[in-house]
Amino acid sequence: MKQPESLPQRMYLLALDPATGRTVSKSYLRPLVRSAALTELYLSGHLRDESGRPAVEVAGPCGDPVLAGILEEIGAGRPRKWQHWVGRRGKESADAVLDQLVQGGLLKAESRKVLGLFPTTRHTLRDPRVRTRLVSIVAAVLRDPVGRVDPADAALVSLSVLGRLHKVVPKAKHKEHKQKIKALTEVTGPAAPALKKTLDSQDAAVAAG
């Protein structure tokens, strides 16, 4: 069974509803993918936190073009807070990750027409067990002591919670595991709370009309 190769790919699959072939709203998905990429760069040591801003620690190869592109962006730009980079070029990053999943054989692209008129593409899992396995990892992380959790697996939980993936971590679990989720978010790094701030700002803007 083929597995997704990066944290952004794993989060994209968790954001996908296998029953409908749809993801969470793009306004949530795009920052989620960006924060996952930033988190992977942070956990791998390519980025460090410098006074609340990401800074390049290792400019060497990342082994993934999406991650490499974001690392290059940060290296070429002036210092900005994590939230800035979470919200930047989200469509480009999400589309690139989707292409990786299709080209890698994890998702199947099906062309169809809405109402028989408007062309669209539906993406479905080639092997539903891939996403099922990711969901089971999330459940295991919530059961296991934080000290025994791999940081990349901790990120699956914290980004699912802060990214509003309620079908992965239901709201009822948030209160039940409040302290553990807080600890897992600390393990995940600064891009996770930046994701929450980004989505909170978006929600407030929508509510304000």
C-alpha cells in the first residue's frame, strides 16, 4: 500500500471526505497545506523560529519540490511572521500537492460535468486504506503519552484540530484531550498556532460581513 510522502500530502488526504471526494473549504485547505509544509521544514531542521518568524537554518535540498519552493520563498523574502507564510500563495501550494497525489497514484482524477454543463474534476482515493491508516494514527496519538509520539505524527493531530478537520478529530475530542492537544501543538512547532490565527481571522472576517 503506497503512502503519502510528505506532511502536506498527508494533511490533504485527511482533509478529503472519501464519501464525496470533496475537501474542506479551500479557505481552510490552503492554509492547512501551507502550515503542514512549514511544519515539515521546521521539524526537519530546514527552518528555525527567530523571534516569532521563520528563518532558514539549512538551505540544502528538501527532497520535495513544494517544500523546496517554500524554503526558497522564505530565504528570498524579508523576515515575516509565521502567519504571513501560512497565508501566502496557498492556492499554488495546494494545487501542487494535489498534483503530487494524482501523479503519485494516491488520488484518481475523474472529469465530469455539474448539471450536465459545467466541467469539474472529482478526486477520489485509489486505496481508501491510505486515509484510514492516517486516521488511525491520529487516534493512536491521542491515546499514547506525548513523550512517545513522533513529532510528525503529533503534527497530524494538532494540524487536524487547528485546521478544523472535525471528521478527523471530532469537536467532542477537543475538550476531552485539551491538555494533550496543547502539548502536541508545542511539539509540532510555530506553524500550527499560526494556522489557528489565520483561520480565526478568516472566520471573523466572514462573520463581520
